[in-house]
Amino acid sequence: MATRIKPKKKDLYEEFYVWAERQAALFRAGRFDELDLDNVIEEVEDLGAALKRSALNKARVVVEHLLELQHSPTQDSRHSWEATVLEHRSRLEIDLTPRIRQILRDHLGRGLSPCPP
């Protein structure tokens, strides 16, 4: 006879959306002593790192396809590469902030080498 195991109640932090909404409400209410500060700090750092990785990836795609357009003798893929460049440039424009712009300048000077998160 199998016993049914009752699932553990999920921690509020595991329910990220609910947790984030709660943290935002606490911020708005000025109830800073109730914040899950360790996890808020971690999530803010992760968000910044994700935005940086996303912008660098889009810039890398643009540079790679521009180089392919400039140096490839094939004509077959040109339209696709041009469309990719336009799309990723457009997406990158949305992400650009003064800090992301500076990060891109720094990485472009180093050839868009991978960066730590």
C-alpha cells in the first residue's frame, strides 16, 4: 500500500513573482525592515548581469554578421545577415542605457571578449 506524501509548502521566495510583488509593495510602503534584503540584493545583481549579457550578445551578433557581410564571398546568406543585423541593432537600441553603452564601448575595444556576469 503506497502512502501519499503531502507536498511541502513552497517557500515564498520560490514563487518568484509573488515574492517580487511583495518586495515592491514593501519598498513602496517604506517598510524596509520587512524586506528580504539578501535575496533582493542578489536578484538586483542578477538582473544587472542579465541585461549586460543580453546587450553584449546582441552586439556580438551585429558585429559577426557585419563581418560576414563584409568578408564573405557568398551571396546566398546576405539578405538573412542584413535582416539579422537590423533586428539585433533595433533590440540593442531598446536596451541601451548610459552604463550599458559604456560597457559595450569597453568590450568593443577588447573585441567583445566574454565578460564576467
